Amino acid sequence: MNKLRVAVIGGGAAGLCAARYMGARPDRFEPVVFEKADRVGGTWVYTEETGRDRHGLPIHSSMYSSLKTNLPKEVMAFPDFPFDSSLPSFIKHTEMLRYLEQYADHFNLLKHIQFNTIVESVRPVKPSGDTQSVTWEVKVRDVENQESGASVTSHYDAVMVCNGHYALPKIPDMDGLDTFSGQILHSHNYRHPETFKDQSILIVGAGASGIDIALDLSPHAKQVVISHWKPRFKTPLPSNVKEVQAIKSVGKTEVEFLDGCKDTFDSIMFCSGYDYDFSFLHPDCLVDITDGRITPLYKHVIHQIFPSLCFIGTTIRICPYPHFHAQTLFYLAALDGSMKLPTQKDMQEDEARDYQKKLDEGLPHRYAHYMGEGQWGYTSDILSLAGAEQHKPVVKKLYEQVAVYRRTDVPNYKNMNFNVVDDENFVQLQSFEQ
């Protein structure tokens, strides 16, 4: 059986997971990981820089200085590599980066990684139009020698896209936004709350980053207003933090909301999510991205026309590392032939059913890769198809319990600590700090 040479794009958590499982089978796989930074970690590599780096490339990380995880380490860990048990449940970004570095060291992954290397182009090479036996032309360049360094082209049997989706900020069109005289930024460029001392700040978006940044700003800002279209919060908030409806229009200093209320602001910060960035994919890859929906993907992972191309971690609202683990095993089972894929027609129909189900649930088109409560059935399904071991039930139980705590007391829930007792049970070690 021939060894498969696989290009992995990205050395963050998803790319490391891919390298870990292929590296464990050197008789079957030869992974080559391309990472544009000089270290592993992806979005968890904090930098004070915003905008572009010294190479002229967009800053990848979305970390801010005081960021802590919004999930406990007990559910965030890869299934075969626990966190240091002495750490609190909710850890700082520095500890998360350390964990990924330890993961890479433990599984001897650095030997597979080409650092300071940016992928310029990925293109399928089709022998006589046969999409099943396609190979991949991958063109890369050393970022340290961009002007003088020539691109290097190599060929691979498969490609795993693991470049994350928290690097290309999305700012929605908004009536009058260009007339606003204060500061406009995306949370991607937020680093320190002190920068906004005594300001009135409008946060646009009530996802995890919007709420967490509002709490981070609260001790320093005059007021923080969260504008969103979702149901009203059930959690108490600091006295200078409030929620309002979605924005109707923006003026020079004043913003009007859908209910007619108005307020003035010094800064507007968009916590409005990110776009996928697959600009390195040649049009021949036949990947379409329309308003946040990537097609044609089977189970959100495997390209239906070119099944040797996959995308790990495009899904949103997930428990990330166990999710990457499941998707990686699913794809590798298809790649090594131990799992037989359905026909292209059946894969298309499966994708259409999944998309329609989300629409029927009232989710907008851009939530095509949203998981939420459905993530557990999804990962169970793909692990079963791959013939792999299921995740421990305690991961789902703890994840869902923490979600309740977050909804009902978001200012305090990160003070809690947990311990996993066995595959089914966990205990809470510490009550909320008052």
C-alpha cells in the first residue's frame, strides 16, 4: 500500500491534530504542515501588533491581553492529551498556547512542520478528468524572503485545510457608518481595555467575544452598550453595561437603534464574526463560499468532487479540540480507504438535508456550519462512520452545564473549577466568587 503525502495548511490546533494522527502511522501517511508563523499555536499566539506584521501579512491572532477560555480545560482537551491538572478550569491564552506546544512536543510533531511558510496556491491535477485519483499542486513561499525568495511547488496526494476562521474580520454594512467620527474597530484588533478609559463604547454583537470584551471593558469604560438581535440576556451584568436592540443607523456621534432609542458613543467595536479565508485555493478546486456557507462539503469536512481535499474546523459553536479530533479521524478513514464514502449524489443529498434542517430551525443562511446542541450527534455520527472510539459522555455533560452557568451568571462563571471523576461524571470544586 502506497504512503500518502498530505499537505496540511496551518499549524494551529486543527493542523497539529492532523499531524498527530498521520504521524502515528508513518507507514501510511507523510504529513507536511505549512505554518506561516515561526511557532505552533495559530490564533493562540498572542501579539501586541494589529493590522499587518513585519512581513506585510495580516495579523492572524484575535487574542486580547486578558483573554481566558470560555470553556473549561476539562472539555477543551484533545481526548488523548489532558491539560495540567494543577491549572484552573478556565485558563489564560498563554496556558492554552503552552498546551499546544506541549502537544506538539509530546507527539514529536515539529519534524513535520515547515515554519515561516505561506501557501500561495492549491490546485488539483486531474489525470484524464478522473476526480477520484486527483493529485494536488501546492505552491508555497518563505515569508522571511518574500522579495527574493522564489515560490516552491510540490505535489501531494491530499490536502487538509486547517487554517482556522478567526483571522479575516467581518464588518457588516451599516447605514451611516462612514460618517461616524469616533473610533471604529473589530474585536480582532482589541488588545487592552485601558485604551478605552472613560469612553462610551458600543459593542456590536452578543456572541462569546462581544460579551467577554464588554466585561473586560467595564472596569475602565464610562459605559458599554451591547447591540444585538438575539433574545435578551438572562444574566446579570455590571451596572455600566447594558444591552440594546440592533442598529438602525449611525451618525457622526449618535447611533439609533431599531426601537427608536438613541445614544452617543466614542467608539464602535464590531464583534461580528469572521469570514473564511481560502484565497489560496485555485478556482479549479471548485469550492464555493456564499455568505458563510462552504460547498460542496460532505459532513462539513470532505470535498464531494475531490474527496482527497478536506476542511477541518469550519464549523461554529463547538467544543473545538474534541471536534477537530473527530473530523480528522473521519477524514483519514476516508483517505486510507477504511471508510467507504457514499456516492457523490448521496453526499450532495446529505449536505442538502443538513442545510435545510438548519433553515427549518430558523437559522439564517450564514449559519450553515453552525453546530450548537447538534454538535454531539454530529461528532458521534462521524466517529461511528470512521469506526473510531466515541467521546466520553462527561464532555457533553460538562459542556452543557457550563453553558447554563454562562447564560445565568456570565460575570462570574469563569471563577468555577471542575474535576472529571470518570467517563460519565464531573464535580464542581469551587463556588462562584462573590
